[in-house]
Amino acid sequence: MAEDPQRNFRSAYYEKVGFRGVEEKKSLEILLKDNPLDVEKLCTFSQRFPLPSMYRIHVWKVLLGILPPHSDSQALVAGYRREQYRDVLGALQVMRFLHGATPQVEVYLRMFQLEAQELPRRSELSPPDEEDEDFLAIGRAMEEIVEDPVDCYWLIKCFVNQFNNKFGDSIPHLPKSLEHYLSLEDSRLLAHLKSCSALSKLPYHLWFRRSFAGCLPESSLQRVWDKVISGSCKILVFVAVEVLLSYKIMLMGMSRPETVVQFLSNMPQENTDAIVTKAIDLWHKYCGTPMHSV
């Protein structure tokens, strides 16, 4: 089908004057009118563009399987999800696992454990292990993005499950992938990180296992999670590369691996939107831009 020159002119004009998302928002609204929703097209859209904030949670719920693609079933399924949330929460209260001061994110963790049949005995409760800490970090970030506790729990649960099931085997290979792309973008910085023994000690766990939860402010993080939820864990590599490139001058002045790790584990929270934008551009540069079909 021939491209519409008027539409292309409009898109170029909108982008030039700073309304880059106008055409994309219209395209998404067209996709959301489909019944059933085309999940593949929604994935493609999310891979190519940032989701408008007014539609983000709804699209995430569809892509994660919390809501079905058939619009006429969504209210019914949402009711079932709310009921299940109340049942699991009620069971924990009956078992006296929760008290008034239990942080909400810890409530989500116990619910998750109960549903997965991994809830420890009350007499055997111990401090959270590494996997629990990953869940709690993602949960705390999701709490900042999603107001409704029912939606928040289902999004955390399905995000964590999808991430582990879909990307679990890929995660251990991401540090090597980061090294490869950093060598293409800035071999001098890579050589410095190797020479001061920092490369192997970078906060890969925070970056990759937690998908940058707790590292990036939520306004930037949700744009990264658009890509993760729609099917790409590779975006995490390019965010990490761009973090390193953005703080190159500071990192080049550090000679101790502990100093590098300490800085990157508590990186400054300003300019993160620019870092994510550059990371997405870098991701598209090396991995291509998915075709957007509406």
C-alpha cells in the first residue's frame, strides 16, 4: 500500500514542533478499537513508540494477559481478578501473616508466594532472599506507577512471571552483550572499565534482574518497561550502555571498582529521560525498528 504523503508531512511537522506523540496516540486509539484486540500489533506499537500515559496501564494489562483481547469480556475478567485478589488477601489475614503495619509491597510478596505455593511457615520467616528482594524492588516501582492496589498486584505478579519465564535463560548473557555493544560505541571506556577490574562487578543484578527498578525514576522506568512487557529484554542492555556513556567523564576518573559500582548503584536521578531516549534510539539502531501496522 502506497504511503500517504500528507500523513508523512503531518508526522514530520508534529515531530519538528515537539508533538511527536500526536500521530502515535491516534494510531494506538485505532488499535484499541479492534475487537478482539490484536495483541501482536499492540506489541509492535509498544516496541516502536512510548505508550501514552492515559493508555499505558490498560495496554500493559492486555499484553501481560491480565485482561483478554476481547473487549466485551474485559469487565467480567477484571471482576474475577478483583475477587481473586480479595480471596488471597483474606486467606493471609486469616493465617495472621499480615498486620496493620505490614508494608503494602510486602503484602504483595506474601500473596505472590501463597499463589505460587511458596509461602514459608510463620515460624520459619526469615529476611527476604535475593529473589524476594527483586520482587520487592519491582513492586515498589510499580506502586509509584499504578494507584489501584488490585491492578498493582496483578501487574507485579504477571510482570515477574513473564520476565522469569520468557527471559530467565537470556539474563545471564546480557553482561556479555553489554560488553559487545559498548566496544562498538566507546572502546576506550570499555578498556578503562576492564583495566580497573570494574566491568565484571557492574550492578548487573540491579540493571537486568530488576529491570532498573530502584535505579531509574518511574517516569523514565515506565518507558523501558513498555519494551520489556512487549517482549524485549535486550532494551535493558542498551539502557545500561547509555548509562555508562552518559557518565563516561566521571567513570574515566574512577580507578577503584568499588567506587564505580557505588556510583552506578546510586546514580543521579536527573537526565534519566534523556538517557532512556538515547538508549531506545541505540536499541533501534542495532536491533532495527519493528514495522508498525495499523
